[in-house]
Amino acid sequence: VQLVESGGGLVQPGGSLRLSCAASGSIFSIFAMDWHRQAPGKQRELVATITSGGITNYADSVKGRFTISRDNAKNTVYLQMSSLKQEDTAVYYCYADILQYGSSGYQRYWGQGTQVTVSS
């Protein structure tokens, strides 16, 4: 199983970016899919999460600015980021709870990360 993120880059304050994360491999089911981020010198933090049923939750720092969504048919999760601030600068990581074919339980998988830099 692999998680591959895309969509990061450099954006000016107030701008927008859309991140994508596609899961591939022998996947039977995906429960939660999250976005986390880690800024230099800081701990990794949860940004947003979405369940297979579409229930979402957000960190207070991004509420009203970021929107998480997923396409279950494509095993893909998205993060639409708007009104970006310099403090949103970080490496963004995708996370998923995945049940593989023939497996007895869900396992945790992380993507490799994609850099988001908010700067003028």
C-alpha cells in the first residue's frame, strides 16, 4: 500500500492550494483519512480528518479556511486550503487507516509529505 501526496508549493498569503493524496495497492477498505502537518522545530499536528462516512473534524487553527473531502471510489483524500497564512507553512502528510485484502485488521499508513510554503 502507498499513499502519494501532490499539490504542495509556494503561495502568497491569502492564496489557496489544493492537496491530494491517493492510496494504492491491495486495499479492501479505508476508514479514516487525515491530513497532518509539521512545521520546522514543531511537533506534527492533526489538521483535518474525514471518515469513510464523510464525518469531518478540523484543528481550530484551520476551521473556516480548510476543507477536507474524499472520493471513496478513487481512494483519494483532498485538502482545499484557502486564506493561507504564513503560519500554515509546513510539510503536509497524508494518513489513512487501511484494511488490506486478506488482513484481519486496519493498519496505519503515511504518505511521504508535500511542502507548503506561504510567503510573499
